[in-house]
Amino acid sequence: MKEKKSAAQFYRKYGIMVILLVLFIVSAIVNHNFLKPKNLINILTQISVVTIIACGEEMLIVSGLIDLSAGLICTGAMCFSAGILLKTGSVTLTILTGTIFGAACGWVNGFLVTHFKLQSFIATLAMTNVVKGAVQLYTNGQSIGGVDKIEPLGHFKVAGWVPVPVIIMLACVFLIDMMMRHTDLGLQIYAIGGNEKATIASGINTRRSKRIIFTLASALTGLAGVVLLGRLVSGMPSVGSGYEFDAITAVVVGGTSFLGGIGTVTGALVGSIIVGLINNILNLLHVSTQIQLIVKGILIAGAVIVDTMTKEDRKSM
């Protein structure tokens, strides 16, 4: 029993870092160019959009909630922002449009969960279909081009080597990490996920907190959609679906408990890097997309199983 508990404690503290180290070694063996700064920056650029979404999913999952609409909200933000840029030519208005669109969707999700007492996966699943239909109506299933003004957001490199998407990603991770560690809302996120009834008894308005969490999480997703627009330089209605599962995978692989109350956004960043490295290795080995999906599914299941086992161990201690 003691050995089992010590193994669980070791995994909780060091597990993801050990996995990350192993993947770095494997990647370096598979690809001799892997450790070159240019390649490492390229991997960070590839995971930037999903990691920004993961920042929002982190807050929700720690709170005991989840957002299955994040991928389509990202798509919607990308397409509607592209339309605004095409009409106005304003990059600032484009960024605001995507972020506000995301925030509005998040507020609706939070309202459905808190006012009508819907389970978060049901409310966000409904939002997925609403946004998907709205995007198809707006774009008629066609990509929106002619938005070259947004290209610097996706391709410009600060100091000649750090892409803007990486800077935005790291800024989001830093700000959300500070918020979760040092603000009242951050404390409420952990309290709601740990024991909502006790949180309510302490006088905290959890309904309001949940709406704020959903709104902020989806605002990040909307921003991710604008970053994606900058990377693709086109509003593509077929891109973005499934990003929510990549983000959720990053969050749970990064050590966040699906049972709520445990996790950090820096862990989500590490989880996102791990998923990115696995994708990179599988692509180098020419593994099919179908097999990659199977691997991601196994990752989610494995992370949740380990989390459940370690949580049971903590309760028995």
C-alpha cells in the first residue's frame, strides 16, 4: 500500500516532466534536427492555438466544468473576424470581434449552466451545433480570403525569431496562471471544483463565478480563433473542429483532475507540448491520422485513469 501511495505521489509531482524528458530524447533520436532552436520554435508555433484554448479549458475543468464547443467557437471567431476585416480593413476591430464573439458564446454557455441547471457538456454541445450552423450560414461553406492584413499576427517574428503566436500563447499562460494563483476568482475556481457546496456555504456566488469563468474561457478561445486566422490568412469553416479535444487532452495530460479542484495552467502548457511532441514524432514516422486519433484517445483515458487512482490514494492517506 505504501509503495502504491509513493508511486502516486511521485507521478503527481514529477510524472509529466519525466514523460516530457522521455519524449524529448525520443524526438532527438528520430529527428536529428529536433533540438535546433528553429524546430523547437516551430513546434511551439504549431501548438499555440490549442494551448490558448487549453488555458480556458483549464479554468473550466478545475472548476468541475467542461466546454465541448471551444473548437467551433474558435472556428466561428476566425470566420466572423475574417468577414469584419474584409469589410472594414481594421485589424484592431478584427481582434475585438473574435474575442467578443467568444466571450458572448461563453456567457451563453454559463447562463445555460447556471440558470437552467444544464450539465456543462450538454449546454456546450448545444452551443457547438448553434455555432456550426451559424458559421455555415455566414460563409456558405466557403473560405473567406482577402484578409492579408492579419498575416503579421500569425507570421511576424519578434526580434527576428520568436513568432507572434508563441508570444500570445505564453502571455495567456502567464496571465491565467497569475489569475488562478493570486486573485479571488482563481481561489473560487479551485474552491468550486473542490467542493461547490462548501463554497456556496461560505457565501460565494458560484453561479456568477461560473458565468465569469465560461465568459473568460471562451474569450480566450475567440482570441485563439483570431490567431488561427493570422496563421492561415483565411477564414476556413472546416478548420477548428476537434481543437477542443486537443485542448482537453493537453489539460488532463498536464495533470489537471477531471474530478475538479486540481491543476495548473503551466501543467496544461506542458501537456500541450507533450501532445505536440507526440504528433511531431508520429508525423515523422508517417503514422496515419487515424492512428494519431487513437493515440490521443488513449492519452485522455490513461490520464483520467491515473488521476482517479491517485485521487483515491490521497483520500485513503
